[in-house]
Amino acid sequence: MRDVKVRFAPSPTGPLHMGGVRTALFNYLFAKANNGQFILRIEDTDQARFVPGAEDYIKEALEWTGMHTDEDPWKGGDFGPYRQSERKPMYRQYADQLIAAGHAYYAFDTAEELDEMRERLKRAKVPNPQYNAAIRMTMKNSLTMSSDEVQAKLDAGEPYTIRVKIPRNEEVRFQDIIRGWVQVNTSSLDDKVLFKSDGMPTYHLANIVDDYTMRISHVIRGEEWLPSAPLHILLYRFLGWEDVRPEFAHLPLILRPDGNGKLSKRDGDRLGFPVFPLEWKDQTTGEISSGYREKGFFPEAFVNMLAFLGWNPGTQQELFSMDELIETFKLERVGKSGSKFDADKTRWYNQQYLRMKSDDELVQLLIPYLERAGIEYSTEKLPIFVSLMKERAVFVEDMLEGRYLFERPASYDDQTISKKWKENSGHIISEITSLFEDSDFTADQLNEIFTTYLKDREIGMGAVLPLLRVLVSGKGAGPSLFDIMAFLGKAESIKRLRDGVQTLSNG
């Protein structure tokens, strides 16, 4: 295999969709697994669709996920610039080379003439009207004009495009690392525009030239680009670069959780999950789109989830660090068919990564949430707090459900009270409270006192334990009750139980 060099080449037309992040991830993993280089190139040839802030968003998203570039627009490199708009002067020579070799031509057709051509073909029942080998000789281009006419139009500054001249009825065949052999007849291809008279190339020409001049060895991109691959194969041949043409791998789509089709922002809005790595604010409309980072997801969990959308390691292992992904990743284990996004599985990944963090790490992550919520906390007790709360938490913020460990509950769980509070409940709890008061108040001792009391009086645990929990925490569920009480201490626990009995007995 030649030296591996891959590129992630997004367009700055808005926030980076999670599908784009997955494309970046698979490029990154492949590069690092093969001791190669991972570069970021900004494909901004379509200036009309440029969105302010999108470039910085792309950079920040890659940094958050831990994908470190070897070359990019900010750190530079030996093959820059890394924005296509800054590479503008270099593309013209390749367009001219294609014209000189007879593989491209000038087209002077106006927008109205192109519309008329499409309407004419529709009337003739042509199913897919396009500017191709069958109709190019009926249009206004350098193939149907004399060289003097063409030069006169160029000298006069008339608008034009440069179109590729697709060969008629030829098989284009190439091997895709994921999909195997792909074969397309050129009769299904049109003469794509490669260059515009404003001096800007289209994606097709700029993409090929940049990959060649940046020495890209493998092009790993979404399957939406598969229909363009035959054209790109032809351009490598037309430009004499077949010997250094990169290998192709077209990734499957990320599908919506319900139904069919590609996952979109509308699906996220409809079903309540982000489709962007970071929060995005549209500077024109002010609309804010949620991001995984701001929702409390760990970048490691987000990356792990994305890796499994289309790839599998061939083992039962589901949790991978970035280093483990690099060690294990192979493009040949990426599937051909789309992968359904699963929001619940994504939450599961986050939960697993939260549980793997040390209590000290979680304390540092939790403190900003406590302070924003205005909860007064005991610093020395925070490690115990997180050890009690982390098993039920998906996000760090979820641990705030245990705020009752630092402040008395303002209310009790109505459902538990209505189902469990009986005429003699106050008497039973008061007796148990007195027994608790005479103990050393360790969790084990409290549990032993409680179970012995129930056994001696032949009372079911379900008749009393939920009520004790509600009086102490206000909640119907949570960590072990006796661990909670040991955390609170004897004085606070006893007071909550006695005050609760009095409140409910009088109510």
C-alpha cells in the first residue's frame, strides 16, 4: 500500500451533520490505523452558500471529538492552501489542459436556452433530460462553433462554462473498498460543468485537482458521492493521473430511526435528539439547533456510537476508546447498507462512559452543575454523592436528581403516598425511627434493624420501605435508602422521618 493520506473535505454551508462527523471519523481511524496522515480541506467553491461561522464550527467539532488534523487551514502544511477559494488560481490550467486534449469544451448556453433544452427533451418523453453526448451537438458550444466564433465570444467576455466531454457508450469500472467492483455506462452520465467564467471551478474539478496535488491516497466519503465517482475516474484518466488515482470507499448512509431514508435535522427535531455534534445558532434566523456536547454527551461516547453506525469489529466488544478503535478499524468491515440511528443506544453509550469515570473525575464535572443550580454542597461529601448517584445517571446533570442529599425535599412523591400510606403507617415509621435513633447509623446496621423489625412483626417490606424513602428523599426511587440515610447522618435523617410522619398524619 502507498503512504496513506486521507482528507475530510466539508463545505462551510452550515453546521456539520453527525453523518459528516462519521465520515471524518472513518477517515481519521483509517489514517491512524495505517500510520498515515489526516487532513482537513475546506471546499468553499460555492461562495453563494457560504455560511459565516461554519468553518470555525467544523474545526471545533473535530477538536471536541478528538480528531487531530495533520494539515488544515489553520496550522497549514506543505500542500496548502487548504481552502479551495484560496487555491483558485491553480484550477484554470487543468481546465485548459482538458480542453486542449479534447476532453472538455466551452459552453455558451444561457439559462433560458438550457431550460428550453430540458423542456424539449421532456416533451420528447426523455426520462432524464440532461446535457450529454446525445444532445451536445445541438447546443451552443465550442463543439458546434468555429474556433474564430469561440474566440470572439471569449474576447467579448461572454459568460461561459467549461464542460467535460463524456465519451459515448463506454463502461467505467473501478473497485470500491467497501462495495467491490462498480461499473457504470457513460450513457447515463452528463457533461458536467467543471469551470465557470467567474474563475471558480465546480466541486468535480476542484476535488480531483486538490486530491492529486495534495497526494491523497484514499477517498473515503458518503455514498451520496457514488454517482459522481465514474466522472472522477474519467477525469483522472483525462488528466493523465491514473497511476496515482486514489482508492475509493463510499460509506453507507445513517438512516432515520423510524421508516426509511437518510437521517435529517427534521428527524432530530421530531424525535427529540441532536443531529449535530455542537449547538448551532443560525445567524440569519436566530434558530438554535441542539448539539451532543451541550446535551451532556461525552465526546468518547459520541465517537463510539458513530463508529458503530456502519462498522463492526467482528467481536462482541461494544466499548472502544479512540486508541482501541484505531487499532481495530478496517474499511473492509464497513457494511454496504445503511445503519439506523438509535437514540436509546446513544444514551446507553454515554451511561457506560459515565460509569467508567472515577468519582474524582465526576466530582469535577458535577461542580459547575451544582453551582448553576444554586445547590449548597459539602465538598468532602461530593465523592460519596457521585458514587451514590452515578449508577442511575445517563448524564452528569442527572445526578442533580439527588439534590435531596444536600437540601430537604420540598414535597413528597404523590403516587407513592397515595398507594402506600395507611392508617397505621405513621405508628410503624415512628417505631422504626426510634430504633434507628439508638443505632450507630451505618448503612448495614440500619438495614439490619429495619429487616429485623419487619420480620418480628410479619410486615411486608413493600408496605414500609417506599414510605421511608419518600420521607427521607421526597422521591419514589433512587439509590439504596440506607446509604442515603448514612450519607445524611443521624440527626438529619431522624428529623426528616419525624417531620414527614407529622406532616402526613396531619394531612
